Amino acid sequence: MKLALWQTAPTNGRIEAGFDALCMQVQAAAAAGAKLLLAPELFLPGYNRPDLHAALAQPLDGEWMGRLREVAARTGCGICIGWAERDGAAVHNAATTIGPDGAILGHYRKIQLYGAMEQASFAPGDRLCAPFRLEGLRVSMLVCYDIEFPGHAAALSRAGIDLILVPTANPVGFEHVPRRLVPARAHESDATVAYANLAGAEGDVTFGGLSVIAGPDGEPLASAGARGDALLIVDLAATASIPSRLRSGGGRDYRPALK
């Protein structure tokens, strides 16, 4: 399967401009043969816009998801995107994967909320995303800070995951995450980890780019720079040629007793 990853500037509340840009990238990804495009965390309505999170958050069956499902079905390229979800009185920092036919394949609410802004804006999720099938792969999602906690990726690994999709909004100053932690999680999990970041400023936060797709050997299959937009497209079939000696095997839960 070909996977596309989109690194882009924050939407910053510009919903229609965000949809226009996303549609162009989905069309470009589809033209290159990709079956899924991964976009960053809280692409809708914007990450560093706590004034908009509760005000604009929508339910899973709302207009945003309806429009995204139509785009996916029309282009034949699925979409994984971060967005603000409303569920009754609660608002969640969510990620949803839509298949190439427009069906919702998976939905996830961020567990590890980062910093005072997220903790004030969102209710935390309470479960990992159940694995779903896409083009023969077992896939799941985490959001940004979640990938920094080895236990989450380890639990997905034990479920036999092939691909972990991670919409993120990682600021400047935390470059160790895409450069070291994401490849480490991929190797530990014996899975591919795709980490789609924002690049550029939104209010007083500047995002660090460096989006990466890391293979099961911990090596990048593709990566973006620290600044500017990028569309990465990787054929995940390339991971089949990684020698077993360079893979962790994944799924193991070895816990020696403490003495």
C-alpha cells in the first residue's frame, strides 16, 4: 500500500481554506497511487486555538466528517486526520481514519493530553483504537504525545499492528521526538509509524515539522524538513525487504521479576 503524509501549516481557524488545501493534497496523493493521506493533529479547527475548540467542535456524524468522507470516496484515497470532536458536553482531541470508499474505519481520542491548554480544552480518551484493516494491513492510531509513552505502542504491537498513524502538533524544541522516539517506537513495535506534524506558527506556538515515516527497523522511509509544507509518499511494501535480524519481532511482553 502507498501511504501519503502531509506536513502543513496550521489551519488557525480558517476552516474553508483548510478544506481546500486538504482536498488538493488528497487528489495529489491519489494521483500518485496512495490509498491513505495522513494529516496533522487538530487540523480542524487548529491546534493552538483553544478559543475555537469547544465553539467549533463537531460530532463524529457532523458536517466535517461528512465532507471528508465524500472527498475520500470521490478520490479513492482515504484520510486520517486530527480534529476537535464533540460528544455531548465533552470535547476530545480526536483522530479518525476514513477508508478509500468513504467508510469510517477507526476513531480515537487522545489519551495523553499535553500541557495546560490541552487539559483545559479536552477530555482525555480512555482506550486505545481497536485495530482495523486497510489494504491488507492491521492499522491503529495514536495522537502526538501518546507515541512518547512506550506502553501505548507496545499494546498495539501485541495486537499485531502493522502501521501506527500519528497526527501530531509537535513544537520547536522537541526535535528528539521525530528524530529518536518515533523510530524507536517503530522498531520496538515491529511496525511502521507515520508521524505527521505541523510546520509554522499559530499564535505563540511554532511547530517543528520533521514529519517522518519510520519502518520496523527504526530507519526513516521518508522524512520532511523542519520548515514548510511537504507531501511524502511511501510504498509500505518496501518494509517486506527489511531483514529479520534488523527487526525486533514485536508483540513480546517480557517482564522479568524484580529481586
